[in-house]
Amino acid sequence: ESEAHKMEAKSRGFESECMGLKREVEALRSQVAELTEANARSQTETHSLRDKAHTLETENLSILSEKAGLMREIDFLKKSVETNAEATMNLQAELTTTRQQTVHLRSEHSSM
């Protein structure tokens, strides 16, 4: 009978150990499920951030292209301003010459 008690006690010990292992397995399964879910969220966020980065790169290229176009336009307009300033000075000189000629012609006409 002593042997039967020992076997029964061993059996209960195994059952208890088995229940403990089952609880541990369930806890680990729960952790795996949580980590899998967190990983999926991280992957989704990573894809979203990559998409945003790509969009920003595209926008930056567009802005740089627009900037280059504006710089060319500014250079063109600066040259136009310089050209117009020269033309204005030439016209003012011509106007001064014309006024002098007019004054001279009037004085010749009045002296006749």
C-alpha cells in the first residue's frame, strides 16, 4: 500500500506540474499573440512612414525644380531691368539732345 501511495503522490505531482506547464503555455501564447499584433502595427506604421517619406521626397524635388525655374526667371528679369535702365538712359540722353536742338532751332527761327 505504501507503494500505491507513493505512485498516487507522484501522479498528483505530475498532474500539478502539468497544470503549471499548461498555464505557462497559455501565458506564452498570449504574449506571442500580443507581440504578433504589435509587430503588425509596427509594420503598418513603417509602411505609412515610408510612403510619407516618398511623398516628401517627391514634393522636395518638385520644390527644387520650381526654385530653379524661379531663379532663371529672376535672372532674366534682372537682365531685363538692366536693359531697360540702359534704354531709359539712352532715351533721356536723346531727349536732352532733342530739347537742345529744339531750343537752338527756336533761337534760329526767332532771329530770322
